[in-house]
Amino acid sequence: MLLSSYTPDLIECGCDEAGRGCLAGAVFAAAVILPKDYQNERLNDSKQLSERERYELREVIQKEAIAWAVASVSPEDIDKMNILRAAIHAMNMAVAQLSTTPEMLLIDGNRFYPEHVIPFQTIVKGDAKYLSIAAASILAKTYRDDYMNTLHQQYPQYCWDKNKGYPTAAHYAALDQFGPTPLHRRTFKLSKSTVQ
């Protein structure tokens, strides 16, 4: 069972990103503040849930959270600042959009560069340990999936409705046949044999 808090006396915000390993599209991040002592046995790391469960839980999170926000960084800016910095910047942007100011940030992963004065704690595999990070992982994942499904309408040959921009065999095959789109990350390996 996931933990409801890291520091029970503070207003905590869980933060996570989605799309860091993709070849195309923006990287998304979410920030979620849940009520104190919040419990939901269905809430888990988004990677452990089915697509249907993620979307059902998104509705619950958005209804029951004290505050939540989602932000993204474009492929162009990912190429300018590198994917780690871009993912962290997206988290900072999401935190800045919250209607309630948190007193502690719980960051999924082992690296963070704050763009504010709020204390933070990085937690490896935090989305499988803390409810607020799991909630953020679900929002980041589902909003990014919606975005990639929309982009699929523009570029159906890359199968983004299925691979969501991740480096699958079908995605690489489409890149070899059609070349990169303006939405591909040019600093990423866009071919199995060459770096573009």
C-alpha cells in the first residue's frame, strides 16, 4: 500500500513526468496535492495500471485533489536544454500553476533543480511509494497520451496512437521510411544505426 505522506505536518505535492524516453513530442509533468491522510487502494504507479484504470483514476484525482496541474516542454526546447532539464523544468512549471502553494515537493527520481524556494525530496521509484507521486504519474501519462493521440492524426504513419512516441520497431521503421517530423527530438537517436 502506498504511503499518504512523507512529512505529515506539511502541505505536500507529488511530482512526476511522462515521455522522457520518447523520440517525439513534448515531455509532460504533473504536480498533485492530495488531502492529508488521503487513501485510495486503486492508486498506483501509472505503469502498473491499464489504460482504462489510468483514465478512471484521472477523474478521481482531479475531483479529490486539493490542487493539481499539468505542464509540458516542447520537442524544440528539449533539444535546447536536454531531456533531463526539460523534464525537471516541466515539473517546476506544473508546481508554479498550482492553486495552493505546497510546503514540500516529493519528486519522482534522483535529480531535481528547483526554480523556487519550496523544499523538496527526490525519491527513486517514488510513484510506487507515495500516493501523491502516483497521482502525478497518472495525470502526466494520460495528458501526454491524449496529446500524442492528437498528433497521430497529423502523422498516422508513425503509429503514435499505439507507441506514444516511444522507440518501438514500428516507430523506427516509419522513421527509416519517411524521415523525422518537426515533432521529433533531433538530439535523440532517430535511427537504430545513426544519430541524427
